[in-house]
Amino acid sequence: MLRSPPYVGALRERAGDALLHRVAGPEAHRKRDRIHGTPGPRWFGPDRPVRIVHGDASMYVGGLAALLLQSLHPTAMAAVAAHSGFQGDPWGRLQRTSTFLAVTTFGTARDADEAVRRVRAVHERIRGTTSEGVPYHASDPHLLGWVHVAETACFLHAHQRYGRAPLRPDQADGYVADMARVARRLGVERPPVTRAQLTARLAEYRPELRATSESRSAARFLLSEPPLPPLVRLPYTFLAAAAVDLLPAWAAAALDPPVATRLTLPLARPGGRAVTGALRWAIPPPPPARTA
């Protein structure tokens, strides 16, 4: 059996560490050890679809697509623009989001409950009025529902296209049901529990969705202006194209992606497969959770 040269392993370790620190913060390894190594019951068992999806590199494509799609709800986008600080501190917001997903998916039930409590407390404080005079409150179940269905659809779609192995139809329904379990705790009312319900709920939101100056500005920042070192700009271009390609055609057109992204769209799928494959190679899979 052929073995890789030692420097390949060292390169893989350095690449994985750099990426984990970007996505999960400077304490990435400590967080990972706590999430997976703390004994105790979990919300989701090892065979649940949510663990398959959230443990795969396709989440990088799905997460970016979800941010783009979510921005097309004017009220939700106004709240994000005013309170999230995603352009001033994009890595901080990414780290908080990725940690929440990891804790609720893989962590102990106690830690997951605490993560939800913290998010709900933050949501309760976020209130304001859009530039069009529409009041908003981040705890509004309707807005929470939009954020939930957009990310659930994008995570699942990305996994089916770029995941290591697509979910079976029953597993895909199971993923929607798993995500609904978290959504209810966050305050979402009647979250969809099957793919058919998810598709129907997305259609219900469609009349409320449109591009605004804030959503287009967010798209430009996410697709062509992220604070990344030059070495990773090219692979990120393919990741961005894969995310746009994942969106419904009307959504991609409404966001008016930058020229570089549009030019890359014909290569979005092979490029997306190459980038997710490289990410999967660099980042080791999560270890088995300690349930006792």
C-alpha cells in the first residue's frame, strides 16, 4: 500500500488548523473537544441525518447560499444589517453561527439547551425599524421561520449536490424533521418536518422576497469582498459560484452577482466539487460523541 510523504500529512494538518481557526475561532480545538468529548445524552443520535449533513464539507456551500437567500427578505435583512455586524466582523459572526450548529447537532443536550437560551436572549433584544418604516423584532416567529426554512433548504440542497453521499428520500425528510426540532426551541412556529412541507413553506414566503440595496451590498461583500488571504481567493471564487448556482434562478438574478461570480458560474459544479473535496481532505471528520 502506498503511503503519502510525511510533508503531505503536515500540509493537511496545517491547512485543517487554519480553516478550523477561521470558522470556529482561536479556541477551535478546545471547542471541538468539549462538543464531541463531553459525556452525556445528545439531542440527536449518531444515525440521525442532521449529523451526516452538518459533519460534511458541503456545509460551506450551503451556508453561503443560505446567507444569500435569507438576505432577500427585506425585514430580516434590515435587522441583520443593523445589528449583526457581519461586514465589520464577518469571522466573528461565522464563528458564532458555526459553534451554535455544532453544539446543537453534536453537543450534549445540556450544552445545546444553553446555546439556544443564549440565542433567544440575543434575539429578544434586537428590535428596530426598516428604512421603509416597517418595525421588526428578531424574536418574531415569522422572521425566525424564514431564516430557518432558507438555511434548511440550502444545507440540504448543498449536501445532495456536493456531499460525500446524497441522503436517501427518507433521510432527507429526516433531516428536515431534525432541523425542525432545533427551530421549535428557537421560537419557530410549526416548522416543516418533510421536504414537501419545506418546499410549500418556501413558496409561502415568496411574495415577501425581493432584492434591496442592503441585500445586494451583502451579496457583493460575501461573493467578492470577503477578508481572505490571496492564496484562497481562487478557490473561494468557485465556492461562491457554487453557492449562487444552488439558489433558485429568480433569487440569483435578483441579487445581481458580481461579474467574477457570473463568469465562473459555468464551472460552478465542478469547481464546487473540487473545493468541497479539498475541504473534506483538510478537515478531519468529527469524532464519535461520548454518550456516557
